[in-house]
Amino acid sequence: MSDSQTRPILVTGATGKQGGAVVSALLQAGRAVRAMTRDPSSTAALALAAQGVDVVKGDFHDPASLDAALAGVESLFSMQMGSHPGDPDTEVVTGRALIEAAGRAGVDTVVHTSVARAGDQTNFVDWDKGRWEPLYWNNKSAVIDMVKAQGFRHWVILKPAMIMDNLVPPMVDAMWPSLRQRGRFETAVDADTRIDWIAAQDIGVFAAAAFADPARFHLHEIDLAATFASLPEVAAKISHATGKPVSAITLSKEESLAQPYGELGYRHETWNNVEGYKVDLAAVRDWGIPLTSLDDFIAQNHDKFVIG
């Protein structure tokens, strides 16, 4: 391992599903990891510290804390929370703060995680007619542009599609609460719409590979998915693994608009029918990184599913 690879990699979002997966992959690779969190005394942060992670306090809105967290860091895993009409600015503000701080610190390599199709939104059907939520896509694209323009020696953008971990707690309650409540997916997604899926652990492995060989990954924007499956197909797989009846139904527009997320949720779900992530699975496999199948993910996590 080179001298540069002995310097720590700072992981933001380290107590979440993507950042946590990156931490795990880096530790398995024997890399030094520093995790930034708002509360180093939280249960999740203490669990990281127990694994040998250097846990530091940091706040995207406090430049001094970002500078301290990035001191001596070789590489950065960057992620921010997505935007929505109720919070239109945070993603761009926090993204800019982190990227500029990394620039001040002289970070060599940045691996930034976004979402598949970010940057391609103006090509979406009826984009110019306001059919899709603009904040989500435009803010994702804006932060990607910041990473590319900052002048890092190496950068790579990971663009995951639907994350398999959303199928289990805690995320399932926000994504598909009807799965816990009634044992079925209730969405505006058509029964024959096939969604691209990726496991969080695979995002972590890709990030670790990019940190290990930044020259190979430099300048690449990599859509990530391992497989595709419709919600009825996913329901059947969960039912097989758990022994519980699971199904999927497609709601009418009126039924969808009556759900808690209303118009925003309807737009998000119907986007899958019209556009979707469109990940080139062969291109993902060409990187030579092992991927987790949906069947394997469900089997590995069968005891975590909460079915109504």
C-alpha cells in the first residue's frame, strides 16, 4: 500500500445505508476510514468507532468543522440528502460546502454518489412541460457539476438506481408503507414496469474499488444496477423467501394522489413507467466488480422484512 493510501478516507453519510456500505468495504480492504457525523455519541457512530473507524464531528453548515474533518484526508466519499419542494436548497448548499472544503484541503480523490439519469433530465419526456419534479433532478445534477469543476486530481460519480435496501426497515416505511401495513406494494407503478435495482453493499464495493485505483475510474459517471424486476416480481421473491403472502397493485391516479406523498409521490412513481433508470447492465458488469442479485439480497435479509 502506498503512502497516500495510508492516509484516511473521509466518508460522509457513514451512519446511513450508502455511507455505511462504503465504510464496510473500505475496512474490509484494510483502508483507514474517518467518518463524519453530527453526533459522534450516537449508537450508530459508536458502532463505527468500535470497528476502528475514526469518528469525527462535522456539520455541512459549519465550514470550520468540515476543514477539521478533512485535515490530512487523501480521499472523500461525498453524498447529500436529496431535495424536494419542502427543502429546496439543502442539497446544493451542503454539496457546495463539502466540495469547496475538500478543495481547500487538497483532497486527491472524490467519489460522489448521486442517482442514475441525473444530468439527463432535460431529455425526459415532457420535461419542458413540468411533468416531473425539477428540484430533485436539477439539484442532483448541480452537485455533480460542482465535483467535476472543483479541480480534483481524480473524481468519479456513482449513480445508483433503486436501492434494494429500501425494501427493508427503516427505509421501507417511507418508500412502501403498505408493505408493512397490508403486505403489498401499492403504487402508481405499472405491473409490467421493470425497475433497475442495486444493493447498497455493491455501491460500497464500487467506491472502495475507485479509491484503490482512482486513475482507472477517473472522469467516469457510472450508472449502477445489478438487475431489473417489476414490483410484482419483487413481491413474489419476497413471498418465497419469507413464506408470507406479498403482492403488488397499481393505484389509479386518484388513489395515488390520495396517498401521503400526493402529487410528488405520483410523479416519482409514474416516472418509472415513462422514463426509468435505463441502466446498461452489461456496462456495469464490464467493471468486473461482483454484484448482488435481488434473489441473494432478499435471501440474505429475509429476517428483516416486516410484512403486514
